[in-house]
Amino acid sequence: MQKIANTISRVLFGTVVYACIIVLAAPIPSATGLFLTFPALNGLAFLYSPQSSAEAMARSMLWMPVINSALCGAYIVAFLALGPVMAPALLAWTLAAAVAALWLGISTRKFVREGISRDRQAVFGIIVLLVGCAIAALAPRVLSELAISPAPASSVHSLFSLDLLPQIFWHSRLKIALFAICLLLFLVLTTRLSPSAQGILGGLPLVPFGGLVSVATEAGTDQLYIFERMAASVWLGPMVGIWFICGYSRYLDARRPSRSKSFDATMRFGVLLAAWCLCIAAILGISGAIAYVEPQ
């Protein structure tokens, strides 16, 4: 019973943290694509795993932001291309099934399980950065060919207001529920899996895929415009996740656990919270740069 209660409390705590991140991201439409692969589950996977597993988890987990972002980008581009000629709900779930099958096929490959060795992680991060910037630079030209119409002013919120909180939570209910499911799966299965498999499970993309389906099927929203905004930035999300995974895993691998379990847990979470704040700052900076260079 104590183990079940502990698992439930961890799921509740992690879900509340994720909901807070959702609230912070809501007023920033240009950063929506970047937040698709925000390392919330990754961080909690590290936090709730033995410290000795951090390095091995990081090796396989480093592939997850790249794979997830690429599949999210493919989903968005396919929806933009087919959205005008197909029913949104049918298209949304068809694409979701396709990217889920692709994720399962890719994530079980040997090169993903083996991961990126520590001595190659810096080069890997640089390559992901350069490729992401190149694709993001080409995205506006591709999107211009699709002739996306501008969204009405009422569909975009640029300022945060407490009055919007119920609406934010309601629109994000599927993502929050999926995050709780992902975290529960990780906590239940983590003791039965190798650190490499834990790293992959820590990047389970139910939340971003569910978020895309939620946008695509929600009545009264301008799906094409929202996806057009995501498509300009989703390619830059992996570098934020990769930086986070490298930094936090190396911190865990290098630190000495405290004799006090409560103090030790507080310190690990404190550093995790600081790392998340840095990720949010990086996302804000990237989204601001994208908005600056976009044609007015």
C-alpha cells in the first residue's frame, strides 16, 4: 500500500508541475511548437530513477527529442497539406496512428537503444542545432506555398490573464491526462526495464502527439493557422531537450547523494526546476528570434 501511495503522490506531483508549465506556455503562441518537446517527462524520469542510472538513461534519451520533433513536424506538414481536402477528425487520428507506428518502429532500433556515447554528445548536439536551424529557415518558404490564411485576432492570446486559466486547463485536458498516464507508466515499469529502455520511455511522446490531435479535432479553432505557427519552430525544440538531458544527467552523475533523503530529493528537484526555467528562457529567446525574422 505504501508503494502504491508513493506512486500516486509522484504522479500527482508531476502532473501539477506539468500543468504549471502548460499555463506558462499558453500566452506564447509562437513558442507552441517548441513546447511540444519540452523536457518535462524527461526531467521527472531522471528525478524518480536511481542516480546511478542517469548516464545510461541519457544515452538513449538523447534520441527522443529528435525523433519526437521530426514526427511532430511530419504530422504538422501532412495536416497542413491534407487539411483543406479531408475531414479534420479523420485526418487527425489517421496521422496520429501513422506517427505512433513510426515512433515504435524507430525507437526500438538498436542504434536508439545503444544511444549516444558521452564523448559524442557535444557533436550530436551541434549537428541537431545546425539541421534544426536549416529546416526552420526553409519552413516559411514551404508554408508560403500552402497559402495558410491568417487566424482571426480572437484565436490568439498574447497576454496572460487569470480569467483565461479555466479555458487553458480545459483546452489542455487531454495533454495533462496523457502526461499523467506517461508518468504512471514510467513509474510502474521503470524497475523492470534497463536504464536504456528507461531513457526511451522517459521520452514517450503521448503528450505531444495527443496535443496535436487535440488541436486538430477541437471545434471552433483555426487548426491550419495554429499548425502553421508550430511548423516554424518545432524543428528547434530538440536542441533545448538535448541541452537539458546532457546537463541534468551529468549533474546527477557527478553529485554525491546526501545522507538525508529529504534534503537530497529537495536538492535534485531544485536543480531540476532551475534547469526547466533555463529551458523556458531558451524557448522564449528562440521564439522571439523567430518572430523577429518572420516577414510582417
